[in-house]
Amino acid sequence: MPGASEFTTRPELAGTFGMVASTHWLASAAGMSVLEKGGNAFDAAVAAGLVLQIVEPHLSGPGGEVPIIGFDARHGGTFVVDGQGPAPRAATLGAFAALDVDLIPGNGLLAACVPGAFGAWLLLLRDHGVARLRDVISYAIDYAGGGYPVVPALSGAIASVAGLFRDHWPSSAEVYLPGGQVPHPGARFSNPQLATTYQRILDEAESAARGRDEQIEAARHVFYEGFVAEALADYLDFAEVMDSTGHPNGGLLAYDDIAAWRPGAEPPLTYDYEGLTVCKTQPWGQGPVFLQQLALLAGFDLAAMGPGSADFIHTVVECAKLAFADREAWYGDPKFTDVPLRELLSPGYSDERRRLVGPAASADLVPGSPGGRQPRLPAFAEGPFGHANGTGHGRTRGPGGGGDPGLDPHLAPRPDPGTGEPTVPTSAGRRGDTCHVDVADRFGNLVSATPSGAWLQSSPVVPALGFCLGTRAQMFTLEPRLPATLAPGKRPRTTLSPSLALRDGEPYLAFGTPGGDQQDQWTLAFFLNHVHFGMNLQQAIDAAEFHTRHFPSSFYPREAAPRTIDVEERVGEKVIAELRRRGHEVAVYPPWSLGRVSAVARRDGMLYAAANPRGMQGYAVGR
């Protein structure tokens, strides 16, 4: 069948002790090392997540964020850790209006939210792990101080923003351009300042307390109220840096914002599908869009269509357009806006929306009216949805330039390197994204986490710390009275979307991928391949990927590519021709270029794992 995996690039790993799958082999190895030393899945995830900040600094950093979904066998339940920091108190609509900014820039300091990742990892470790802080943070310290091999994507990311660093961000040039040069693939690279930062956090935490939990809390205090927060605040008090508005701007984040924030835990949002209970984040993330897609697809006979067929891709993409249109109209931080989740996932609403899926590609962005409410879209989502060049509202060109080489001319324009999502070009035509890790252990625990933000191209390195701040506030709109409108203390609607599924109330599958708006499309294809077509984890990951960019990007400059489907050319010429006949603007990518899914599973007393082969970087490990 078109798109089906008749072979796999690697075996699906199987064992009984533990499994770790992530987007970088060093992170997977660190997580496995923790399991071997007696740690559980949550300890392993923390170690792997902290390593990802070191070895994939173009995709995540200590100043970023991480949502986490886990199943704790000791406590017998599923939980979400909210690692998304909120907007600063000074981040008001008036503050941006005074700067004559109508679209929050994708780099620089204006879009910085409170760094949530470190606090979230510590909460996971304290409440669900068994290891001590030293046991999980030492891997990141060793790689930051002693060095690690540069992967091609990292070298390409640095090269794409080297001019920006040299001309405008000298603190970043000092770290990432050693000797004034871009580190070449395979070179040994280190960040001694970041190693010193993490070592100091550990030393101060161990000096402050003897007990495990007390040391973890002391480390949180050091980061959010101690020398780390103080260094960030001192930098922000004076720094003005060039960003994608074309002008230097300061930041809005302050010490009080950082000191006041605490990570939290909450129940997941769930939906039952084909005998599985799928768990996602609440609508401060885009996770519910995965569930809305499942609710729509439940009314189609996907198994009869066959994996990778034109019918299958068309149906999945048309349902994605409807679900993501609802995301644009209705999703936001539920502490600030009433998101009609019950109606959005109700059978009646799904039946009504499903009737909009026709035989031809839809050209419009059509949110629904859950519970009779009338939808309203932001202005950047109301552009000319009849062509593939997107809306482009508010677009400004900052330092840099470029685009993806060797791609189909139907592709929409790309953001500048260093702005928005870290989608910098590489020599293989592959784009960057973010990070992901999944872990299963012999105790029955399961965890999925998607760390991201504060990538090296987002804002300048804070000289005293060795890492930069994030730019997640770019996901807010500056239009008043919308679910995703900027407000002080509000969480941006993040795209980060880990996934976990239960079978008969027991943990079954943890999975996820980097990829911004594509996360809940690439993982959906993986999930459907596994559930409907019986593919094992590796087969489902290896199958030819596809997604749509029909709706506005969550990242600056918020462009859309109406009717566009991006496909790996492995879907086949006949499928591509049929999709185009149905009115889709098909952009053909190289054979192994879309998606970075990883997954672990528990079934029939065994543990399983698989990782994405694309880019030759993600690996699963286990025994």
C-alpha cells in the first residue's frame, strides 16, 4: 500500500527492564544510565531532558519550557506537569502599542516568558522520582563542561545566525563561534559557562539541605529566586538587542515575575478512541487538537482506506484543518478564558463538523460554533485563504535571510533564521524543530515530555549564565478580547504536545515529536498507523509523513499556506497526483525529512521503544 512500511530502518526494541527514546542518542543514553542505577522513568526523563538542553541547544535551552505527561504506578494515576511559564507583568497590550509593534517578534527579548523548564523538571523529580538531584543533573554538567560532538543540524543552525551573532549578539558569538568560526559537524563543543551555572545550582542546593526533597526545593529556589534569577534580571535591566522588528528592544521580564512562578500539576484532558484513552494537555497547549482530530476521524473507515493512500491523507488533512481552525478561535489559557472543551469534543459537534469534509481540498479556515457560540479569528488568520502564499500580516524582515534548499516551489515563504520556531535550513533540506523524550520502566511508569524554547537563535546568551531566554510569547495575539490575547501572567498557547495513551486504565503508549504546529499531525499519523494498520512502533515512525500548513503558524510571522500539504516523496507519484487533482497544493519534500517521532510502549508484560531515523540523530535504547 502507498506509504506503508514494508521494512523498518531499525528494529522495534523489546525488553523487560526499561526503555528510553529521544531525539538525541546522548540523551537516551543518559536516561538509560539512570535506569541502570536504580532510578525510575521520571528520574531518567529528567536526566535526558537536561542533556537535551546541552546537546541540542538550537532546539531547547534552560530558559525554555516543557510540558510533561506521566503515569505514576505508585500513585496509580496520570498527570500533566505544566512547565509553561507565563507572560511577565509588564507584558500588556499597551506596552507593545507604545513600541508600535502589532505582532510580537520571534526573537530578541520582548517575547520572553518566565523560564518554566527547570522548575518543571524539578517538580517531576521531587514528586515522582526516587533519585537525588546530583544523580540526574551530573550528565548535563559533564557534557556542558567536557564537550559533546556537534551534529550537522546544530552546525547549520549556528551558521544561519552567525552574522546576527557577530553584528548584534556578541555574547552569543562568544559561546557559539569559538575562535570566530562556526563549529563543524563532529567537532567537540562545550559551554563551560553553562556547566558552571548548573554546578553552582547543585553545590548551593547540597549546601542548603541534606534531604533529597529539600535539596530539590533548594535548587528551585536558587534558579528562581537566587543567583540565576538575579543574573537574568540584571541583564534585562540594561539590555537592548536587535530583534525581528528591525530595531533593538529591551525585555519585559523582571525578577519578580521569575520569583513568583511555581510549576504545577493537573489532570490531563482525555478522549477514548479505538479502545485507548488518549491523554493530552489542557488548552494552554495545542494538545486538545489531537483529540478533536480523533473525534472527527472516528466517523470514517480509515482501515478501509489503507495507510498512506490519497483517501487517507486527504481525510486526515481535511479533519486537521477543521480542528486547527477551532484551535485558532477557541484555545487559550483556561485560567483566563472559558474554552468550550466539552462541546468541542462532543459527538454532536463532531458529527456536524465532519459533514464539512468533502471530496475536494477546502480553501477556507472554518472554526465551528460549539454550544452556539460565535467564533472569532485573529486578523492574521483572516487573510486570503485562496492561495498558498499565506497571510503575512504584520511581517517585518529582521537580520538574516534564507530558506530551505531543494524544496518544491509550492512552499510558502520561510521565516528568517533566528525568528519564530527554530526551523533553520540544513544542507539536506531538513528543518529543525525542538526536542522530545519518552521513557518506560520495569515498575510500570510511563512518561512523555517535549522540552523546547530558549534555543540559541532566540535571543542573546546571558553572559553570566551561558544560556538565553525564550520567545514563547510570540504565540500571543495583540488583538483584544481573544482567547490567545496577551495578558500579564497568562500562559501562551504553546505548540508543545506530548502524548500518553492508556488501555483499560493501564499505561500503554507514550509518544511525541518536535515540530511546532506539526506535532499533533506527525504524531497523529504515527498513532493511526499503529492503531488502525497494526504497524509496530518503528514501522509507524518510518512510514512516509505528511502534514498541512493550511492554518496560520503559531510562530512569527504567523503565515499560512492554504490548501498546502507537505509530503515526503515516498508517498508515491500516484498519491501526489491524486491529491493535486483534489485541489491540494502538494509540496514534495525529500524522502526522509518530515517528523521526529519517538515512542515507548508497555504491552503483554514487555516494554518496547522506537525512535525517528530522520537526521540520523534520534535513538531508542533499552533492555
